[in-house]
Amino acid sequence: MKSRKIAPTVRATNSAMGPAAAGSLELAEAPSGRLAVRPLPAGSDIRKVGAEEVAAVAESLARAFYDDPMMRWLFPVDARRLERLRDGFEFYLARIWLRHDACYTTDRRIGAACWLPPGTWRLSLPRQLALLPAMVRRFGRDLPRLMRFFAAIEKVHPHEPHMYLPAVGVAPEWQGRGFGAALLRPVLERCDRERLPAYLEATSPRNRALYERHGFETVEELRVAKDAPLVWRMWRAARAGDESDTGTHDSGG
């Protein structure tokens, strides 16, 4: 029997801000002016996520994804979507993504890009079963729809070795300043050095446009259910020598 992937593959680099949740973590406040609000030169404010930062990073990702079309379909009750997302991202960061040492955040922890290296995107069946009780506790009645989503995207996931991007997001008040692009840059540069392709699923037209600026091309439009929003499967081919261009000039995200 083919195993089912547990880790979600959602992302929303340009999502609108959702409501503040009671008891949510205090995040860096966005400056009201336009000075000192963009990523630092050469990515000096971009670094790998530490274990002690998981809760803060999960909060930023949850708020980034609150209004994402796929998240609204997966978690249709507005009042509990933010909590579901926060708990989910904290779970995936701590239990799955962080161990692969390819998750990046900013010094302010206002967003993150979480990657999986070649050969690591699919969890073994025993690993999935071990994680299932915790998923039931976190997602409750939303879990069947979530598992349906995972099954659909895994069925068409490419088998060629590649870097895979399950999630990238920036807290809404920090969007439009280039942080999304800055968070993508370290692994895209690694892809160019090692001549590796990259893969992701975009869940909104705006995100799709951002990824296209960084060399990704749409290979398929996918709908996981009749009433679900579109998902765009996107592939960035391996670059050779002078073809490398990670879009470092881009100001999106």
C-alpha cells in the first residue's frame, strides 16, 4: 500500500492578516515608515530556525495562512482556523521539518521558509502512524479533509530528486517588503550550486506569480475536490552554470 504523506504542503507568502488570537505570542511590530523595513543586504538577517523559536515562527506562519484559499477550505470555521494553523505549524516544525536543517526565518521571526531535502518529503507508514494520535488532537473533525488533501498531492508528487517547499509565509503586516524573496533565497542558491530542481504547490494566483519570478513554472493545475480551490504544481528546473538566477532583485513577499 502506498504511504500517505503527513506534512502539509500549504503556503501563503502574501496572505491577508487574520484576527489576532487571544493568548497569541507577541510578534515583532512592523515599523510604520518605509525605512529599515526591508531585508538586510546579503541576507544577513536570514538564518535557520532554532528549536526555541518554533512557537514564534508557527504563530507568524499561522497568521500568514489565515486567508489562504486552501486553508479556508481545509479549516472552514473562521473562529478556529487560526488555532488550527498555529498548532499545526508548531507540530510540523517540531516533529518533521526542523530535523532536516532547512528551515529559515528572519531575526524578527516574522516568517519562515521550510524546505525538505531530496528523498525526505515522504514519511514512512510507521512514522505516519506514530504521528496520527497527535494529529487527531490538533485537527479534530478537520482531519479527514486534511488527509484527503495530502493524498491528492502526494499522488502526483515528482519522484526525481529535488528540494521541496512545504511552506513559506510572512506575517501580513510585514508583507510587500521583500521578506518572502529573502526567505526563499538561501535554498534556491543552494539549488543553483548543487544543480538541484525545486518543487512546490502554490495555493493562490498571487503566490504563483511570486514563484514564477523565482524561476518556477506551472506543470499542472490540480483540484483535490470538486469544491476545493485550485492548486498549482510548480517546478524549478536545475540550473547550469550561468543560468543561475535566484531573483535576488525581487521585492515581493
